[in-house]
Amino acid sequence: MDSTKKRKVSALRVGTVWLILTVLLVVLSITAINVGSAGYSIKQILSAVFSSEKSTVKVVVMNLRLPRLILALLIGASLSSSGAILQSVMRNPLADPGTIGVSAGAGTAATTILLLFPQLTGSVPLFAFGGAALACFLIYTMAWKGGVDPTRIILSGVAINSVLGAYNALLQMLHSDSLEGVLAFMNGSLSGRSWTQVHTLMIYAGIGLLLSFLCIKSANTLQLGDEMAKSLGVNVSVTRVLLSAVSAFLAAATVSVAGMIGFVGLVVPHISRILVGSDYKQMLPTSMLMGSVVLLAADTLGRTIVPGMEIPVGIVMSVVGGPFFLYLLRKRGKMIGN
Amino acid sequence: MVINGEKLNIGYGDITVVKDMDINIQAGKITSIIGPNGSGKSTVLKALTRLLPYKFGSVYIDGRNLKDYSSKELARNIGVLPQMHSAPPDFQVKELVGYGRMPYQKWYQKNNAEDDRIVDWAMRSTGVWELREKSIHECSGGESQRVWIATVLTQQPEILFLDEPTTYLDIAHQLDMMQLVRKLNKENGIGVVMVLHDLSQALEVSDWIVVIKDGEKYDEGTPENVITPKMMKEVYDVECDIVHIEGREKPLIAYREIS
């Protein structure tokens, strides 16, 4: 009697979390369309969008704010999903796409193109994606020794990240006068993105997010420990590589469109776990939804808080996210025994 | 089902832990592997269940090489409860036990009615039915060990491998665990292979005991034939008597008094 009650409360809890996140998502989306360097009322926007005339309002909303809104939602969901999957692969809540070299690889490729081959600047997204994939592949190759084990992945990740980081630092020092583009890339931003990027990311994030739903069962099994998973007939190393590939794909897709945005992939899955538990059936969708909410909130804040100036979403995420995460850890950590 | 390990050499890196081990496991029997710390007991168990690759030698299950079994096929024939296992503390008992059906499913399949029936059976057989709605962290150490046994049982294996199933449990739960092992063996005909530290328990529940010393098989046989003062002295360097008490079927180990 008592125990059935407990089960119902838990389902209710997941439902409540999802409902709140959805409401937040809708409210934030409307806000993101309304506010900006020029503020419009909902009525103004609606009448402009649905009229056949080409007004300033329509151009701002349809060509600037709407694509940016969609990008924020897709990137937030992708990064969170990527982080959530990687945390099961590593059996470590501190894993994020940076761990497997996605950020360093993309950063290296982008820095190289922007500073050494500026004539190719238009292809930075493509190179960033390739760089991310390459760094990730390199880390897994180094870590492979009759199978992959999380400690070896993390350690070879540390090694390769540090080499790439040194290369990036050196390149930046040698070209310290032309760092504008590099800085913009390193501090991920959604500024000035258009429908072109939305279309690209829709395809990649769409595929990636769909694939991550297929990872749910495997992610859950990895949480039981390697030996237990093996004795249940799971090929642990192959599972790890496949899940990592999905995670890297999602993160690389976002990096190539928006540059490096940290923190979302690390923190959102963690908060989701505190709210709805470790079962990926609930945890993964919660992470995606919350990732969208968080990134949209950060981006909207970044472009409105200082009038006439845009603060990159990556910076807002870290500045606001860090203290909030600390607060959450102290407040809720006790409940789950962290 | 019979499992034969022939001339097994097992080790980690360059170190050989187990040398030229021949070992036979009979289905339907309770076999205990005993030996001092570091003697290679768990290593043998891991090699027989393919959790650890062996360097030389071979393992056959019913005459077929262990290497020819697919992961899932193996998991349908033998169930292994490793010494180290963990689940996220908020996982629900019945959900965890449900993972035991994975060897019977494709990666995208969920438990069907038949799977649920087997999960229920496993939970009832191990006495965790009452706990099914609870989360793992609400279970005591003894309870959660039973839940893990239920998970492995859900694989419907012919032989169950348990690596030190009583370590970390208090004496009541240790005895409880041994009772459960005996019950599963008697009522369901499941073979059990255990690595045990407690020799009294090995003596009490086993049909067959394998003694390992320094990575080599020292002796094997029925408990009464294997657990002798001579073996205790040579393998563990411990003085003891084997005493019979009226009204008890099995003898007891009386260790020399600590002076």
C-alpha cells in the first residue's frame, strides 16, 4: 500500500518536472521573440508576421529572432543529451563533451583555419566538425587496449586535450592581433546566425537526438557496472564506442554552428538526475527539455542585459550557471547522498 | 550442463595468477572454490565466465569452446554475480531484476508479459517480492544482495556463479544467503559455483569443494574429504580440529584457541 503510493508520487514528480519545463519553454520562447534592442508587443508581432507586407518588425522577428530561438533550443537539447549519454559511458557525472576532445578538436581546427587560412573562413563549421570527430577518434584509438575503459578514455583525453590546448595557445600568441574570430568561436555565440545554420543543425541535431533515444537502454545497463553488464550479455566496449559516437556527433554538430558552449552538457544532466532520477528513460528527455530552456534563457539574457551589447551565450552560461549549480549541489546534494 | 576448464593459465598483464588449472563444474551441484587471499579463486571464476580472458588453456561448456559462445548465448546459460556491482541508488528493485532478461532480447526490445512472469518468479524465489516497488537505496545490504541474485536468476541460467556473495554481510544475512543458495539448488535444480571465504559455510552447503593455493589446485572433493586439519595447516597455515556434534549432520571447524 505504502510502496504503491511511493511509485505514483515518483511518476507524478516526473510529470510535474516535464510540465514546468514545457511551460518555461513556451514563456521563454515568447519572451525571446518579444525582447531585444527593439521591443515589440505580441500584438505588433502577430499582425506583422501574418501580414503580407514586408515590415521591419517582420524582418527582425522572422530573420533574426526566430532562427536564433530555434538554434538555442536545438543546441541546448543536443549538448545536454550529449553530456547525459557520455556520463553513462564514463560512469562519471563529471564527463562532458570536452572530455572526449570534441571542444579541443573543434577549437584546434577553427583556430587553424581562422588564423592560418583566413580565406577558408566560410568553411569553419565544416572543419570544426571534422576536427572534433578527429580528436575524438584519436582519443579512443589511444585508449583502446582490448576494449575501452573509462579511466583510459579520460586519461588519454586529458593528454590529447592538453597537446591541442598548447597548440591553440601558441597559434593565438603568434597571431595576437587577429583573434577576434577565434575569440568569438571559443566563447560560443548565437549572434548573427540565420536560417542557413538552422537548416543545417535541424538535420544533424534531428538525427543525433533521435539516435540518443536509441541509447537509453544501453546507457542504463552501463550504469550497472562493467562486469554486471558483461554478464548480462552486453558487449561493453562496443556499447561504449557507439554511445560515445552519438554523443560526439551531437556535440560536434553544435560546435560547428555556434562555437564552444560549455557547462550545459555537464550541468543539465546532473540537475535532471537530481530531479527525476538516474533512469535514462526519464533522465534523457528531461535533460533535452531542460537544456533547451537553459540555453534559451542564457542567450536571451545575454542579448538583453546590457543594452546595445551582446554577451556571448557561452559566457552567460558559465557566469550564471556556476553559482546556481553550486547552490543546487549544496541544497539537494544531501538528498541523493552526494 | 558441464563446464570443463583445461590447463588454464590466467593473469593480469605479465603476471600469471593461475597456473595449469584443470577444473570441472557439474550442473545441479553446489561447488565452492576456497583458498587464501590472493590465491586466485576469483580469477578462476572470472575465467570460467569469460569476464577475464585466459592466456593458455581452454574452457568448454558441454563440449563447446567458451570462445564460440556469443555474449547473449553465454548469458542465457550461465549467470554471474560479480563481487563488484552497483546500480544507481534510485533504481527500482523490479526494474533492476528486469535487466536479467536482456540476454533474451534485441537491444530495442522491452520486457514482454513472459519476461515479466519470469521476473516475478525470480523475485518470489529470492524473497524480494515484497521489496519490488522500493528503490535500491531503501534496501539493506542483505536485501540488495538478494535483489542482485534475483537479477541473475532472471537470466534463467543452468549454473549460477557467485563471487563472494556473503562478503560485507552480517552473520544473519550470510546464513540467509547460504540458505537461499541451497534452496535455489534444491528446488530449481540450479547449479551454483561460489567463491567463499567462510570455510564453515563452504563445509555446510557445498556438494564439492575446490581448494586453490598459490594459483594451483591443491585438492578437490566432497567437503568432508577436503576440509581436514592437514589441508587447513598446509593451505591456510591454521591449526584446527574437525569436530562432530550430536544432532548435526555436518561437522564443524574448531580453530585452535587464541592464546
